[in-house]
Amino acid sequence: MEHHPAAARLTEAAASAAQQHGGGPLLRIVLVVMIVGCALTAWFLLRGYKQKDD
């Protein structure tokens, strides 16, 4: 495997950013997407159980 100085700098910059900011914004995005996905899945599955009174 070859050594790439640019890749090493990129990895170092990513590690530095992760230490400074943590995973807060990413975790919030993941949680919001999961909650919205669960709500949409529940709505899609439960709408088939609606009884029609015709």
C-alpha cells in the first residue's frame, strides 16, 4: 500500500474536526431521519387496517 500525504492530511483534519465538534450534528440528523422513517412506516402499515363502513 502506497503512502499518500494528501490522504494523511485529510485523515488528520477529519480527526481534528471530530475532536472539536463531536458527533452532535450527525447524531441529530440520524435520530430525526429514524423517527420520521418510523412514523412513515407505521402510517403506511396501519393505513391498511382502516375499516370502510359502506
